[in-house]
Amino acid sequence: MILLSSLDFSLPLQNPVIIFSLVLFIILFAPILLNKIKVPHIIGLIVAGVIVGPYGLNLLKRDSSIVLFGTVGLLYIMFLAGLEIDLAEFKKNRKRILIFGLLTFAFPLIFGSLASYYLLGYGFLSSLLLASMFSTHTLVSYPIASKYGVIRNRAVSMTVGGTMITDILALLILAGIAGMTKESVSTTFWLQLAGSTLVFVTVVFAVFPIIIRWFFKHFDDSISQYIFVLAMVFLASFLAEAAGIEAIIGAFFSGLVLNKFVPHSSPLMNRIDFVGNALFIPFFLISVGMLVDVTVLVKGWGALKVAGIIITVALATKYLAAWLTQKIFKLTAAEGTMIFGLSSSHAAATLAIILVGYNIITGETAAGEPIRLLNEDVLNGTILLILVSCGVSSFVVEGASKKLALEQDEGEENAIHEQTNEKILVSLAYPDMVTQLVDFGVMLKSKKTHTSVYGLNVIDDERESNNNAASSKKILEKAISHAAAAENSIIPVTRYDSSISNGIVYTIKEHGVSDIVIGMHKQADQHTFLGDKAENIIKRVYETIYIYKPTQPLNTFKRIVVAMPPKAETEPGFLHWLKKLMAIAKEAGIPINFYGTPETNEAIGKITERSADVVKIHFNEFDNWDDFLIFTRELKMNDLFIIVSSRKGHNSYLPQLNKLPYYLSNYFVEQSLIVLYPKQLELGINMGNIEQADSYLIETISERIGAIGKAGKYVKGLFKK
């Protein structure tokens, strides 16, 4: 009792331990309880903020700590929006994004100004500032779309892009009106704003990528990488504010820059998602709820009238913009609903605009009371708008996400049927190459199916020792742990065999593997470039094989350069490896440069035109493999070089392929490269291609043949006698 008496339980709570515990329990139980009655968890967190906030039970004060975490959560949402967006789809839809952004800005601005001026009786500047608040929107419901896996849908991309346009334009209006009330707006003001914005954009999009690529090349520690990413996000946000624009713009831009460096199936992406959705974003939603003052409902008709007009105009104009966008671009009904749902919620920028207008004092009444640009009724009405719009947005996005996810699943049904037999095997022999090989194997994995990925380590049983077994266990444990960090699973396989290549071949056949990833052995030179083991596997296995030599992480490449022999398009595995490379390029957000004959390039062009994967592709004519060293000039730093080879005797085989070991080991030493052998039809059993199997079996056969020979000589001698 003495200990309890020393604790301060006065309201609002002051003890940081109690405050943090309460917030964590809200984050834990609010979604659980409201999910039981089919209410989106975002609404649960906002309502919980209302209840515990200063206008509810007054358990928590909206002090600097809540504001800090709430601001971090808002920036995190915008950062995730930029990080998770499909850049290729974003670029493809840039015209649609621009048109939607202008529509969803113009309609609320025009109708909001008219309603404020004629229905509420505000002056021109007050009406314009209030209407600019209608134009903005915050992606409060974005986590719901993310949960259903539809964030790469074009409707989501358009809305995210439109958010940037509306917020930038609205904040420019805010800056202009704030300056006009202070009589400080001039040509110099706008030139300074334009110049500082240009410098900010240049730094983020030109300097940041250089720093990020250097860091990821030199530091692979997971904690360091996560802290570095956060540091870049908040540095970009600070630079945006220093340039005179909103911090959320900087957070979104940092997400766009980091998009190429953080693969969506990587452990780093998993950590970013986890921390944001577990802590920062819920804090932001609770902080939004703490702003809501429900007592405005009993403060007279003035606040209710303003709130009613604000809510009606804001939601109606956002719906009109979404509906018109759907009709113009012939989107589905679910996509139109998604656009309305994501763009209807008002929170951050809305509140910023209103608070600035509320704090601008244009004069005094006869009684000495301040005359504000936006009065208290507008402030209270805006708080109600935040609550209502976030609720509408959450329910609408939840319903639209379910429909889009269902449509997406139905559209992928055929692709899933085609890929159900895919199995990937990653041969793990070198401890220092485990993470690179696992990352590559996971990137080969189809995102639409439950493709199995096997991690194989073969132990030579002729040299069996406890050290070999312990080393194998460590390698597989490292592979499992690395894959699990990205919520992927590796099926570990340990095999004892008298021959490493035998063990790999038999595992491939037993499990029906379709793609094999092998690390290039460390002692590669022009004589043993691929190594005996890899060469024996190539001769005996006719599935797709990738022999990978990584010199830098996968997420730091700028391009994929693919050299293809003539008639590569005639091989049975052509379509398979092409789809895999397209998927990798899309995942990494980088272009592919194909070098091949006109026929091969034309075949690829026809396939990619029908493909759903939006990847930037360049074609280059190349058919003189005697001039292979041309690639020493074509390749740049941070390129991944892929050479499509062929087994001897097949359509795309060239005698010049025998020179590859010499070229690659002498002229491409520092280059990350993959030698790819496509799936090909087995020509027939060739005893010369079968590796000598178990040595004890060979010796036994030799002994038996020798004994038979001796017996024959003995019998022959008897007849002579």
C-alpha cells in the first residue's frame, strides 16, 4: 500500500509508464473488440482516442509526447505509401494521376468556396482557405488496403499520387493567404518558394540515391539498415519543411526514392511494415481521436450548421471527383469506390490549414475579442469532419478492398494453375553467400502461389565428420532465419552423398524442382569457371539453372543486362526464364536491357506487350558472339549481367559459348553475373555425361570383372590341357 500511495493517479495521467501501458493496451484490444462487430480497426483506434482524450474521460493529455508519436505515425503512413507503390504502374498512370489530382482538388475548392461564401457568410479569404481544407485528404485508410494486398492496384496508385497534388496545391494556397494577411506576399516570396522546392527535390531524388546505394553496399546489418531508412525519411521530411512545404511531402518522396532499394519480399521491408503498423501508425490514429470534441454537438446550432455544411460539401465533392475519374478512365465500380474511400478522409493537412486560419487574427471586436480568419465554429466543425470522414473512409475502403482482392484472385486463377508445379532449390555451400542466394531464390518465387523453396546442403559422406555436419546445420539455420525475417519459408534439406553433384541432382529429381540456384564456386578461373559440380549438374539436369556470382546486394542494382544467343526463343524454357526475369525487374523496380537477334527481341516484345508486369525494357541487336567483349563497354557499375547459355546439342547452342569461362574470368571479375541455362528437352542418355557415382560401387564392379576375367583364363587353360 505504501508503494501504491507513492504513485500519481490524478487525471490526466502523468506517469510515463502508465501512459505508455495504456496506449499499448488500446492498440492491442481496440482492433480485437471492434473486429468482432465488423468495424475497421482504424475506427476503433480513433474512437479510443476520443474516449481517453481530453474531451472524453481525460485519461491522457495531448501533450508533446503524443504529438511526437502522432507526427511520426503520419509521416510513416506517407513514407509507406511511397515505398509500397508500384513505380512502373505509377509512371504508367501519371496522366491519370494528374487529372484525378486536379479534379479532387478543384471540385472541393470551387463548391467549398461557394458554400462558405453564400451559406456561411464568410469573407473571400476565409472561404478560400476553408475550401482548400476540403481539397486535401489524408491516407488514413491506406493500411486497410495494404492489409488486403491491393496497394498495387491502379486505383490506389492514382489516389496516392493525387494526394500529393492536392496537398501541395492546398498548402500553396495556405502559404499565399497567410502571407496576404501579413502583407508579405510578393514576387520574391513565390520565387524563393519555387527555388527552395527545386533544391529540395534535387537533393532527395539526385543525392539520396547515391548515399542509399553506398550504405546498402557496405552495411548488411539488419538493425543498421532499418535505422538508416528511418533517418533518411525524417531527413527528407525536415528538408521539405526547410523548403517551405509540408513534411508529409518529404516523407512520401523519401518512400519513392527508397522504393527501388527495399524489395517487397525482403526482411527490411518486413521490419518497416511491422514497426509502423504495430506502433507508430496506431499512435497517430489515437492522436487524431484525441482532437475530437464531441461537446460541440451541444454548443448551439452555429457549430452544428457549420459542421453539417463542411461534412456534406467535403464528402460530396470527393465522391463527385472519384465518380468522374471512374467514368473518364473506365475503371471498375470497385476501383471508383476505392478512390472515393481513400480520398475522403481528412486529418493532417486539414487540421494544419484550419489551425493556421484559426490563429490568424485580422482584428478585434469592440469588446476586445480577436477576430479570427476562421472562427471557433469552423474549428469545431473540422474536428467533427475528421471523425466522420475517417469513419466513412474506413468502411468504404474495407468494402472496396474486399472486392478488389476477390477480383484480383479471380484474375490470377489461371496463372496460379500454371505455376502450381514450381519448386525452387537453392544449393547452399558457402556460408558467406547464403543471404544473397536465399534472396535471389525468394525473388524467383511466384507471389501468386505457394511455391516451395528448398535450401539444400550436401555433406560428402566419404569425408564425414562432426565438423561437416555442424557446418551444414549452421548454413541451413542461417538460411531459414534470413528467409523468416521476410516472412518467407525455406524447406531445409540435408543430404549425405559420396558426390556433391549427385546429391544435388537426386534431390532435384526427388522433389520435382523447376528452378535451381547455384552459387559460383570461389576458385573460378578460365579452366574451372563453373566448376566440375556445376558442369555435371548442367549435363544431367534439364530444368532452369541459375549460376549466380554476387558482388553486391540485389537491391543496389540499377539495370539488368541480358545477353541471349540466337534462337533462344525456340527453347522450351524461354517463356519461363523470361517471366522470372520480368518478375525480378518489377520487384527491384529496375529496367532490363536485352541483347539478342531481331527474332529473339521481337518474340520478347510480343510477350511483354501481353504481360501484366509493367517493366521498362530496352532492346539492342546483338548476334556476334565472337565480339562478346563488347559488353565490357556496355556494362556499367551496379549492373546485373545475365548470360543466357545453352547445353550442347540444343537449338540455341553456339561453339562460342565455350569461350565464356575465359571472358568472364578475365574481363568481368568485379561484375555481378548470372549464367542462366534454360529448360531444355533431354536429348537422350549419354553415358559420358553421367558422373561416376558411388566410388565403392565402381570398385566392386571392377573387382567382379577382374575375377570373371581370371576365371575365364583358368577355364581356357583347362581346355588347352
